[in-house]
Amino acid sequence: MNANSPEATPRPGEAGPGTAATAVPGRIVLLTTSHRVAPGLLSWPAWQALHAADQVLCADGAHPQLPYLREAGITVDEASPTAQELVDACAGGRTVVVVATGEGEPTLTDGLARLAGTGRVAMPELELLPASYDLPGARLLDLVQVMDRIRAECPWSSQQTHKGLAKYGIEEAYELVEAIEEGDRDELREELGDVLLQVVFHARIAEEGRPEDGADPFSIDDVAAGIVAKLIHRHPHVFGDETATTPEEVKAHWLRTKAVEKQRTSITEGIPLGQPGLALAAKLASRARAANLDIPLPPVEGIGYELLALAVRAESEGVDPEAALRAAARAYRDAIREAEDG
């Protein structure tokens, strides 16, 4: 074959015979970051790769990391190379770092995969380097952000109030209980999300401080801070010097600290009377038993008092009367369906 023939001419990205690029094809580092972590907070391997690179590229000139990289003395070229152009830039053993955009550069990585699949191109080493990782719970920040936008731009959501949403909170709580009792893991995950949405939605409304919703504004951060403080205070055996080795001791700690916080004059304070009747009766019985009060049931006849007695009995035996009745009702529902099909 003639050395000047087309067959002997290297294709773009291919090394000619005996060239250094054949031996040292270079390296591509795809640097990914999380938008949920403050810009500039990168891992040490990421900073090492950036400082050691022969070239740093980023397709997004407004990428939030760029000001911090330039402040650290790193030159970043705004460019969106094709896969072939990036391979060519690595010729001779050069290292090129690509600061990925929020989408993760799928077009570029797909192009590199196609080039590698031909088997005709001396491909650089390709490394995916996460420069920052999401912390546990980081997706909650996305939920807050999405809720902010929905509240501002959705005609229905922007008009909702705490009172208007109240019924949905009850519905979602019941659907969560149903998913738990049915043992459906996928449904459980979805219903937990729906309950969480109610919390974030109410907190977003409260942040505005509208008179009809109560003029004292608070945010989701205030909600989270309140429950964190409560949990720490009520778990002195975890965060303090107290000890608890049994669930009973934990419950005693909880009730003792709660009593100090609430300063209630009756054990019945704080029990919502609007909850389902069996649950209400069981809760009253639980409070009385915890306070070592032996309260006889009202000596009155009637279905309501019979149900009260059953609820008190269930509580004393460690049975949730609402859950027990729902289980019985489901069995009754199945029997009805069998009769309909028969």
C-alpha cells in the first residue's frame, strides 16, 4: 500500500503510524456537581483534577461553579465540543476536564460511546468524577423549590388556604394508613410523598403571613427546626445523660418531658376530639392508664357506650380498635363481593 494512499491517511481522531498519540491517547474527566450543594464546595480529587488539567471546558457560561473555579486560578473555556473534537483535544496525552451542565452532557457521552464502538479511534481514558454529592434528604430542597414555583404560578394552588387544604390532609393520612395496612410498598412510598406535600404546602402558605391564614409568618425551616428541637429534648437517652434500655423507659421519658413542656392541667388536654370515635375512646383510655387513673365507664346503655367499652378493652389489650375494625370491614367487603359474584 502506498504511504500516500487514502487508506494510509489517519482518520480524524486516529493516530498515524508511530505517533505519540497512539501510545498516549490522553484523558477526559467529566466533572459532575450537585445543584443542591453550595457552589465552590468541591471534593479534593475534583480540585486536584481541575488544577492538573491541560484544559477545562464548560458549555454553560452561567454555570454556578465557574466564578469559584476562576477565583481559584483555573482558566475555564466556554465551549461545547463534539465527541470527536474532545478526543482530538486529548491527543498527545493531554487531560481535558469537562465541567458538566445540569443535564450531565448526555449528547457528549453518547457521542464518545459511538466513537469507542467503531473500534477505529484511539480513545482517551474517560473518567466520571463526582465533585459534590447530595446529602441524605437533599431532594427535599427540590420539593421546596417546586412548591415555591407552584404557589406562585398555579391559579389553583396560589389561592389555597390552610382551611381549604385541611380536608386533603385528612384524606392523605387515611390513604397512607391504608397503604401500610395493605402492605403495598410502592403505594406506601407514594402516599408518604402525598403527606409530605401537605406539610410543605402548608408551610409555604404560612410563609406569606396572610391575615386569613394567621398573620405570623413561618417557613418550612421553622417547621423543621421546631420538630428537631422537640425530638432532641424528648430523647434525653439519645442526646443527653439519661438512660433507657426498654421501650417502656423511652415512653416514660417522652411523657415526662412532654408534661413539662405543655404544663397541662388535665391529661385530656391535647387530645383532638375530631378524630374517629374509636380512636378517640382508645386515646382517652391510654391517657388514663398512663396516669394510673382507674376510671369506671359511664353506666349508661346504648350502642355508643358499648363501642366505648370495646375501645377501652382493645386499648388495654394493646389493640388499635380502628385498625381492628378496618380489618374486619375489609373481610366483610370481600364477603359482599363473593356474594355478588356468586
